[in-house]
Amino acid sequence: MSAPVRGSIPVGPIVGACLCLTLTLVLGVALAIEAVWPIRLTLPMERLQPLHTFLAIGFVLCGIASVLDLAVGRGHALRLVRISFWIALVPFLLAGGGSILIGRGSGREYLTWAPILSPLLILFLIGLGVAALRNVATIARRSPEAAWLIGVGLVVMPLGVIEASAYLLPGVALSRDLSFQWHGLDIVVAGWNAVLYGLGILVVGVAKPLRGRWLYLLAALAFVSTFGHHHYLSPQPETIKVIAFIASMIAGVSFLRHARAAIGLIGRPDGRPVPILIRAAELWTLVAIGSGVLLAVPRINLVLHGTYAIVGHAMGAMIGVNVMLILAGLVRLVPLSARASRRVAGWVVLANLALALLWLDLLAAGTVEGVLRFGHPYQGYRPWVERMLLPLPAFGLALAAPLWLICLDVALSALALRARRRGAARQPAPGVAITRRSAPAP
């Protein structure tokens, strides 16, 4: 699968995505070391953890701005994506990361930036949505399902940011604030998952038709309700928890669909990086949905909520699905040499093996943590959990290293391509006469 022939590639968003992912991985390894061998880091953990989360979100946003080039094509829509990136997302990332570093973030677990910066993020998402809308007919001709997924995702993401910021309103009680936060966060994550799946369809080049109407009803139910399964002990109305449980169990339908798709991938090796990345995303989607359905079962939720098992579930979804889809889009955009393509393909395999080991380690440690905390004094179970987490830094480094190398190859290839094109643009066209000023003296 060769890269598309394009007049230009989004070098800024591509380099931004690679930089955000690199910094996220660096902090991730540092946090893994801190979890096993507590060390005195330059910055306190209450700043490093939210910065790590913020950079991961920044990677997704930059990745969407990059890969959306495959959807909007050329012209005004493409310019709108680039403008939205430079005037809204770049200031948001710089100011958001700075606010966390100086201790002026939101203090939240996931939406970690200073709340006053949310309008920049909303402006960026609206810009992407308008750009996609301008080209929706072209996208729909290539793949109706991709057009629907990208459109829905770009509509609901800013709505989720707005809802999650509702705690700024005066008089909002803490319990309601928690509900706003979790539902808003779920909307944002569901939105970018939809966009990335839609872009993944365009990367593969499959003209997938629209699905049956009942599936859209299930999607709508999941959008408005599944946040309730995050913690059944939280102060939410009981009705919301029941609806959330039902919606989460219905997600088993999606699990079966992805299981059939994953079975179809068995026995079809492909040494090119884009198919390998897409296959990895498909398999990790199966893992993420299956573990998500299980974690929504109240008894399992009660045992595992707040443990390392939830961290493993989140990392499997974020790295295994989102990172792989974005990297597939970046490799599709940036023409790599044959040698670089072989390197990237090998690194993808190594990264997924390391991610699998990391996921299993976190799942095992989280299960032990969740079971033992019911029968031991407060934190009395920590020695068992810490012993199980000893391999965590090694697995984290084994995961980070190949992803760093992929980012380096992609970013350097994008910068080299831009340099070549700029150099070619400065060369005089063949047959152009030399002006009197530049002509050599007789």
C-alpha cells in the first residue's frame, strides 16, 4: 500500500503528533519506574501524571489533524484544517502543558489542562468539523460509513468538552460535577474513537456501506449512558446505572463482530507497515471491547475499579487502538523508503508484543490488588502488588523504544520530503532564460 500522491503533507501536525507521543512515552517509562522503585523526580507526581495524560490527548488531537488530510483532500477544507491546527491546537498544547507544569492545571484526572483553555480546544474541533462537512460528499462516495463516523465524532467531541467543563458553572454540586465530568469525558473519547475508526477505513481504502438502523440506535444509547458503569458506587441515580449496565452488555454485539473480523485476519501475513498496524488495531479493539464489557459487570467492577487492571484496559485501548490507527495514517501519508518500511514493520511487531506483556502484567497486578484489598488492612496488600509490578519498567521501555523509532522515521521522512519539495520549488524551470542580473559577466 503506497502513500497517496499529494501536493503537500501536513508536516506540522505530523511532527506535533510524533513529539507528543515521544514525550508521553518518556513520561510513561518514568512513571513506571516510580511505581516500582520510588525515586525523587524533578517534578512531583501530581504534575507529571496529568502532564502524561495531557500529552497523550495531544497526540490523538495532532494525529487526527494529520490523518484528516486523507479525508478532506485539497482546497479550502484542507487550509481550514491547517489553520485550526496552528491558531487553536498549538496554543492549546503549549499553554495547557505549561499550566500543568506550573501547577495551574484543572486538578482533574483526565481533563487536566487549565479550564480557561477549553475554548481553544473547542475552536480547533469545530474547525475540523467544518472542514469535514465541506468535503462530506466526497468522503461518502469513498466510504459511507467513514463519512458517518468522522462526522459524528467531530460533532460530539466539542459537545463532550463543553459538558465536562460544566463544573465551572456556579452552584454545581460535587456529585453532579462528577457525573458531568465522566459523561463529558466518555463523549470526547467515544468521539475521537469514531473519527479514528472512520479515518482507518480511508487508510485501508475499503468502501464500507452504512449499517442497519438498529446499530445507530445502539450507538446513541452507548453515547448517552455508558459513563454510568465507570463506578457503580459513585453518587449517580440508580436508573442511570441500570441503563449503563444494559448498554454496556449490549456492547457484546460489537465484540462478536470484531471477533469475526479478527478471525478473518488469521493466516494472512503482510510485511507492509500499514496492514500490520491496522491488524494490530483490530486485535486490540477486540481486547478493549471484551475487557470493557467485563469491567462493566457490577461485581467485577466493584473488585477491579481503581486498580492497575483499569490502567491496563485504558492502555490497551489507547496504545493498541488509537496509537496504531494514527501511526497507520501517518505512514500512509508519508512515503517511506523500502528499507524504512521494513524497519517500521518490525518495530510495530515488537511494540505490540511489549504492549501485550505490559497489559497482562497490569491485569494480573490489578486482579491481585482488587481481591486482596477486601481482606487486608489499608494498603496491606501493597507488597504483593509491588512484586508483580517489578517487570513494568522493562516492559514499558520495550514498548516505548520501537514506538520512538517509528516516530523518528516518520518525522524525519516528512521533514526531508518538505525540504526536497522546497528545494525543487526554488529551482528555475527548464528552459527559463537567465536574467541580466544573474548572468555571468562577459
